[in-house]
Amino acid sequence: MAPHTPQRSDRPGGAVAVLDHRAPALDLRGVSTRPAGRATGLDAIDLVVRPHEIVGVAGVAGNGQRELGDVILGLVPCAAGAKYLGGENATRWPVSRVRAGGVVFIPEDALGMAAVGELTILENVALGDTRKYARYGGLTLDWAATQADLDRSLRRLGVTVPPPATRIGTLSGGNVQRVILARELAREPRLIVAFYPTRGLDVRSAIAARQVLVAARDAGAGVLLISEDLGELFALSDRLVVLFRGRIAGEGRPGGITMAEVGHLMTGTPVAPRV
């Protein structure tokens, strides 16, 4: 596996007025974060995710995966470096602007991180994009449009969920994950940040979720897939990077590296030379 080599786009620096669909969906340039508590800070991360590409992130839990997602979404600021989304400097964007720019998030704990348990399925779908569904200056929401988006996204996933008036906190983990997948993918994303997107799903739903990520890539989205399942990463990713102690320890394409090599990099041990 080749050592990590920073990649750059050819566009000129600085912010642009309109997002450039030819530019990388995500371009992190020397990004570092300040660790909070026992968390692992990112250390000089250079990472590009292009349209029509799934980039898999491998690593043992606690090596900066969550911090990587948080800095992309704007939950954690960059202590150094810069973040570009679709060709625009998004280093200081708040979460709301990041999401409005076409970035969606599929978390590892759907109920704890992406849903309100006391609200219904349909209300949780509307929470994903209240601007889209607000009517009369926010005095009411367009529930018909919300339901139509949910139905369309569920058809794409090839799954069903309980009736829309069901409180989401009463659902199984797999059904909660299906609802969040459907809600996020209904936003026509430019960049998908997916944390363990098939965790808690049955085999059929997991296959459908993977197919949707591939379909989103084929339609032009960039996908950052964070998973501890090497089989899933090797099956879906166009390119792999390995995180170790907040740094990118190596990268390569699934056809040119082995799971054993990735495993060595995940634990910080040297990769044996190929004979």
C-alpha cells in the first residue's frame, strides 16, 4: 500500500460564488482539530472526495473517524487548514450552510444523533429540511410534500417502514436507520458522509442501503463511507484511506491492496513488503 500522498485540485484558490459541480465534492487541505477530552484530534489531513466516487475510511474505533465527520459537517472547527465543498471555501460555514450546500449525514446512532424519539416518522423527515417544507413563513409545514419525498426515497431504497404517524422512538434500530437513510437521501445530496450505514439492518435492507450509496455515486454524488467492516469497504469503495491516531496512515484502491495491509495500517504496524 502506497504512503499517503496529498491530492490537490487544479482550480484557483479562494471562494467562488457558485458551487462547481466539476470540483471535488470534498477537499480537506492540511486540516487539524483540537482534541476535546479523550477524543483524537485530526492531524494535517489531506483528503479529496470527487463526484462519482466512494472513498472508504478504515480504522479502529477512536482514531479520528468521528472527528473527521464532525469537521466536515461543521460541528467541530478547523484549528488549521481549510475545507472546500463543491469548490467553495467552507472552512467557517455553520452546520446549516453545510447541509444547504448538499452535504447529508448518515450517523452510526440514528436515534441518538439524527432523530427525535417523541416525534413521528413524518415529523422527523420534515426536520431534515424545514426550509423546504415550510409554508406561510414557517407557520405550517407541507406534510403532503414531506410524505411524497419519504415515499419516493423508500422506493429507491426498496424498503418499507411503519405508518408515518408512528413515533420514531418506538421503532426497532433497523427501522430507525431506514427512516434516516430515506430522509437524508431525499435531499439529492452532493456529498454523503455515511457512518456505518448498514449497522442494525437486516441483510435485505443492508443490501438496499449499499445499492443506494452506489446509485448516488453513479448519479454524481461523492460518498465518504466510514466503516469498521473491511468487507463492506472493499466491496463499495473506489478508493480507501486508513486513519490511525488522527492521521492518514495510507491509501490505495481495493484492487491494489489487501485486507491484511489495511489491517496493519489500522493498528500502526509496518506493512510487510510484497515479494
